[in-house]
Amino acid sequence: MRVIIRNCINAAIAACLLLFIISQFSIGKSYRRALSINLGAGNCEWTEAAPLGRDKESSGVLLAAFPGSGTRLVWQHAEGLTGIQVGDDFMLAPDGLDRTGIIKTQYPNIEGIWSWGEKMDQVILLIRNPRWAIASYHTVLYEIHYAHDWQTAYKYYNRLFSMRPPQSAWIRWRDYKFDDEVYLWKEFIHYWMEGGRQYWMDWDYERNGQWPFKWLEKDEMKTDVHCIYQMDCIPKAVVAYELLRDPITGPDEANKVAQVVEGKFGLTVIDEEARACVYHETERLKKFPDMEDRDHPGGVFQQDYTFTVWQMHEILEAVIEMRDIYSSERWINNPLAQDLVTNFNSYIPEIDAEIQEMEANRVPTPAPHAGYHDELVAWYNSIGHGDRYNKAKVQTLNTAMFTLIQHLYCDETVDGHNCTMGS
């Protein structure tokens, strides 16, 4: 009960009420699990994972990934290796209510919530080239109607992994959100590598820096209280999406997950000699195949969901910046940082090659007209995102919150918001 109450701080009220209702029907439920079988000599028999069970005492392993980074792939391999069904920080089914064993999250991104309390004590960080992660994230957002609330997301849930957005929708979202998404990709990694580096204002419960909130300056950043009192937020492994889905490098990358789980109280994992077999069997039998025509480099996805040359240069600079940070003297002896550097170094020539191709085959495009930014602002407001913190709305719906943040409302108009303090 106390966990659910704490979750309500970060989740929509309707979602929290549903969590509580569901919990009343799941008390005492137990499960039988079967671990994939090691047949010896590198052979195995793959079995489907099952929930650990709410009455099972165990360690907890968190799979943390920036949206669009391929979480679906890593959790399917985690299930194949451990026999434990991976839960979700937003999961509303009874099996996931207590969030035990292994769960996935996109926290601290707006798409994730800290709903596991103190039940996780290990974290695995999943990364992906931002050139593809950001575009893939938009695809999912489009499928759920750009939802940032539970009701809308649930309404459009069945559209997930079923379509590609029109190019016009991608361009509009890309041009409005580009700077924020590149910043958030970097800060997501910094958050976990720094053991919970908080880059958002305390009042900003969505952690998205949207007006009237802002990102914290570097000297203002601090440690997220969750990482002080509830878990060790420093990753035990870094897993790269690109390496995990490659049939040659995939088994070794998946083994990083197994090594984190291995020996942890109450958790199971297949013997090491069978892990490569389990990797390939998971690839063959997994319920959710990779979306090759929608979610990866090459083909229609690359043709339709491009960035401008300027934006590609910004992405390249962001990756180089991250490479330089994690190869600096402070991090030189940190094996996880060196994993990051290795992957960043693989992203750089890939991004640069796309830039070179774009510059060699430039197609003249008209400059945005004078009202383009205003049009983007109006669109973002129209889907309910741009004016969530409208002064009058906050003042009417949440007097207590308005009292805390009223000093943030300024004396000028910002992106169409009338932020005059007034009375």
C-alpha cells in the first residue's frame, strides 16, 4: 500500500487508482517458472519466462534505457536467460504490481516513473546511437497519439509497433523537440553513470524542463533522492543495442545481462555454456521481432525519418562530447565508461558517413517561413503538451502547486505563453 501511495506522486491519479484496484485481486497469487534447459555441449532448450511472483523475496535488476533504445530487445533476452518475466515501471497488470525480480524503465525520462521503491539494487544501462533512438522514440509517440498521460496512452496502446508515422508528423515533432531530445539523451546517460545526477528542478515532476521549468545548470545539479535512499544507481553493466542485435556480437552482449543476474539472491540464470544457445533461440522464438522496415537504419525508415544537415552535425557533436567526457582522466579506469567510449566511437563514423552523403547530394530546401516556429508551438499546444503548465490552469487545478512555482512565471511571453505574474 505504501509503495502505491509513493507511486502516486509521479503517476496520473487515474493510473494510481487502477493500480490499487488491481492489487486487491492479486494478493497471494503465486507462479511456477521454468528456466531454459542446459543440454550440455553448448545446446539448450528454450522455455518461456514467467513472473517471479509477488511473494518471492529476491534481489532486483533494473533495465534502464532512453526511449527508442531497443528496450524490447534487451528484455526478451533477459527473459530467455533467466526464465523471469520482465516487468515494467508502468505495468498495470497484477503480475507487475510489486515489480519484483527484473523490470525495465525509462526513468528519469518523462516516459518512466520510479515505481519500484527500494526493490531494485542493480541497474543495467542500455544505450543506442541517438540518430536512431530519437527517431524510433517519435515512432512510438505517434502510435500512442503523443500521450503523456495514462488515459491517452491506454486508449492507443494497441497501435504500438504497428505503423509508421507520416513524414510530415516526424518533421514537425523533430523540429520542435530536437534540442531537448539530444540534451535528454546525453543527460539520461549522465544520470545513471553519475549515480543519479538530477538535471531537472524539484517541482518539475515530469522531468522534461518544460516552461515554466528549466534545466538545471551544471553547478545546480545534485543527486536524485531516490539514488540516495532507495538504490545504488550506478550501472553494473552497459549494453549496446547495436551489439545485442548483431548475431555475432549478440551472445557476448547478452551475457553481460546474465553476469549481473548471476549469483543474486532469489534470481536464476542459465549456465554460461548454454547462454550463446539461449541467445540464438531467443532470437528465433521471441514474440516481438525487430521492426526491420520501421525501426532500423536502411530502407524506408532512413529515407523518411531523416534529420537536417545542421541537426546531424549537432548529433555528431553530442556523441563526440560524450566520447570525450567518458574517455577523460576521471573515467579512464572505469570499465563501463570504456564500454561507452567504444560504442560512441562506433557511432561517430556512422553519423559522419550519413552527413557526408547528405552534403554530397544536397537537395535545396526552402528556409522555414517566419511563422514556422509559431506554427510548431500552436501544434504542440493543440495536442495538450505545450500548455500543460498554463498559469491559469495550474492556478485553478492545483493551488498548492501554484503556490510553490508562482515565482517561475515571468513578465514576458514565452512560446505563446502569457507568463505575466499578475494577481
